[in-house]
Amino acid sequence: MKRRVLIAILFASLVSASGFGQPPQGQGPDLRRIQFSRLSLEEQSKLRSAHDMAMRDPALVQSRARYEQARKEFRDKLRDALLKADPSVQPILEKAQRQRHRDR
């Protein structure tokens, strides 16, 4: 019983971390896009400009790179833990990965 609960929790984490649980592009509402569309055109423009400027900050660029590396390490460790908990999920994980790459 504990093993099943652990597998369910780990799989739920993998799904949410990998983007697998999100609707494919072009299908379903994108919450960020909906929230952004509620802003006036002037507000959208100001926010885009501020975002572009912020993303040029070397400290932010380094921070994002560390974030992406940590996220990759987490996904890799989670995959290893899932396979250790139940090796029979390997084909499912491979299928999910193929689907994710196809949707890009």
C-alpha cells in the first residue's frame, strides 16, 4: 500500500514538473495568456518591455540557468526513483517523453 502511494505521489510530481499534465499547445486555455490579455495594450507593452530588460540582467540569466539545471536534475532523479519503485513504468515514461517531444 505504501509503495502504491509513493508511486502515485512521484508520478504526480513527474507529470506536473514535466509539463505532461498540461493541455497540448493550441488546446485549452493558457492561464498566463488569459491573465495577460486582461491587461490594456499599454500595460502589456510596458510589461513586455520590462520583462525584456530584466531578462538581459546577467545575474538573472545566471539564476535562470541554475534553475533550469536544478529542474533537469530533479526530473532525472525523479525518473530514477520511479524506475526503482516500479521498473514496469519505463515504457510509460518513454511514451510520455515521446509525446512531450512531439508536442514541441
